[in-house]
Amino acid sequence: MLGQGALAPYAGTICAIIGAVLSAAAGLWVARNGERTRPERISLLAACGLTAVWCVLIAALGSAEPAVHLGESARNLALIAVIFHLFSADGRDESLRFTKPVVAVLILVELCQLALLIFDIRYGSNSELAELSFEVAAVLRMLQAIGALVLLHNLYGGAAMASRHVLRWIALGLAGIFSYELNLATIAYLTNETPQVLATLRGMFGGIMVVLMAFSANQRTAGLQFSPSRKVTFQTLSLLIIGSYLLVMVLVTRSLALIGGDIARTSQIVFLVLAIIAAVAFLPSDRVRGWLRVTATKHLFQHRYDYREEWLRFNRTVGRGANTTSSLHERAVKAVADITDSTAGLLLVPNEEAQLELSARWNWATLEVPAVAAEYELSALLEQHSLVVDLDEVRSGINHHGEVTHIPEWLFEAEDVWALVPLIHFD
């Protein structure tokens, strides 16, 4: 029988083999199905092939051998060539003067890594020189990753909308590779040792990113869109935030340990206590979760709502007559409030004089509403313009259609009332 840690030495080999298979498959796919007129075709094929070779060397020799470092440098040079060819595809290597110098610096940094490799081979037996070489190599890796990410940001940010669907996957793959390398080099520099888990997964992660890059080699696959459900996206985002929080805690505490002595120990304890207090105070907060949901919706999704899910929920709420004691009007209030994660609501309907009166309330027993909630001018304004009134704007004096003069005083004073939503029925 094998013990629990018996597979640990083989994890890096298995991940490297997976990365080699993925990279080779991506290269074959680009060679057979990629568009032959694409300017980055050759460099992309080289990146796929060299990534596969690098992973094979890791699996065969381990990650510490000089041949593996040579393979890694060759892969990095191919990735830099891919970025440069993407810029040259639309002439921006000529229009953006900083592009060629930055690419030249990235190549020079990689050549410095080769010089450090030769230095290690000759003087690696000296522990002080080996430690210095390790720190310099980590700094160079960080500089290279940051430079590559800056280029990618300018590449995608400055691209025309028609070009972005082609750049989407290849930019994502390149950004993933260099972000991973940046984190690996940063942790290695701060802790003065290579993080074993990240180093073990490098080959497999690199293979996955190369597969993403291959999607852009063909117009048909470049248009593929990853559309996860919102529930999965928010759960994944939450896990990333928690993971980032833990990573920051580890980095800061390890950095404080470099100070040494009682000051370092006291600083670590104070930081951990403050970090725990911050986590307890903010992570369970409805306001923080709401902000996170709104931010994610704005930046990760094309549409603000999952309309199918909202429509199904609306129907379930309004149509649940037999299983609840609430009236149809109360369920209508809840159905509209759920769309914006509101915790309470009122339904105001016009009487015979078109004045608005309270018809139903949901979760809002404490709010005092006068017999005439609003005069007919407000209901006429809402009906005419189908205007959703943001009461925070009204309180600050913003006036779109003259609604400021028609909002009753009790709505001004009720600061937790934030919106008036007109429900138009039969005109």
C-alpha cells in the first residue's frame, strides 16, 4: 500500500505530462485548423511546441536541471514574439513607440536569466552567491511578467471592437501565464524559496493557457464565448476573494517575519488580529455582498440581469396563490423588489381622482404612509414618461421631468425609500 505522501514526488511529473499533452494538441490544432494568413501563426506554433518541450523536460529531468531552464527561456521568448506579432497585425508596433523598446527589454531580461543560469552552474556551490542569484532571478521574472502584462493591457484595451473577439482568447491565455509567473516570482522573492505547490502546477497550467491561446487561431473558434451562470460566477468570485485574502495574509506575515525579533512577532500578531476583525466585519455584510454582486454584474456580464431566471422567479412569486396567505398585491410588490434585491416595498395605486393611495405593503410595517400618498400630478408624470424615480437623485436636486416638485414630503424624509417604479396596466 502507498502512504498519503507517496504520490507527492510524482505530482510535478503528472502535471508536466498533462501540460505537454495539452500544448502538443494545441499546436497540432493550430497547424491544421489555424488561419495561415495570421501574423502570429508561426510564433504561436513555436509557443505551443516549446511549451510542450519544456513540460517534457520537467517530467523527464525535474524542474531544477539547466536544460529545463533553457526550455523555459525558449518558451518565454516565443510568448514575447506572439505579443509583438499581435501588435504588428494592425500596425500598432509602429504607432505605439513604446512597444518595440518594451519588447526589447523583455528579451534582454530573458537573456539575463540565461546569464544567471551560467553563473549558477559555475558558482552554485557557494551558498551566498546561490541565494543572491535566486533573488535576482525572482526580481527579473517579476519585471518580465509586469512588462508583458502592461503590453497585453495596451494591446486589448486599444484594439477596435471588431478585433477584440479575435484577441479575446489569446490575450486571456497570455495574461494567465504571465500572471501566474508574477505570483510565483513574488512569493519566491518574499519567502526566499520556491512555492512548491505553484511550481508543481506550472506545467499543467501553462498547457491549459496554451489551449486558450489556440482558440484565437481561427475566426470561428475565436468567437466562442464562455458564459457561466451567474450563480457559478458569484461563487467562483467569492472563492477567489477568499483565496486572495488568505494569500495576502501569508505574504504580509512572512514579510513581517523578515524584520526579526520581538517586533516581528508582535507585528504579525497585530496584523492577524486586524485581518480577522476585518474579515468578520465585512465578509458577512449584506452591503459588501451587494456591492460585489453589482460590480461583478457590470464588468463580467453583457446584460445586467439573467432575464430567464428573473422571469421564472417573478412568475413563481406572483403565481404562488394557494401556498401563501399574502395577497396578489403583496406578491406583486415582492416580485418587483426581488429583482433589485430590495428588502421591502409598497404598492401605491391611483384612486378615482388619480391620487396615489397605499394598496399593499411587503416587509414594511413600520413605514407611516398618509391616506393620500401622492397627488395626481405624480401619478400622471410616472404614467406619461414611464419614469423610474431615483429618490437619492431627487434628494440631491437632480430633476429629469419635473418630478422634484411632485414628490411628497414623507418620501423625502424616508431615507430608506430609494426608488419609485411605475407599473403601467392597460395604459
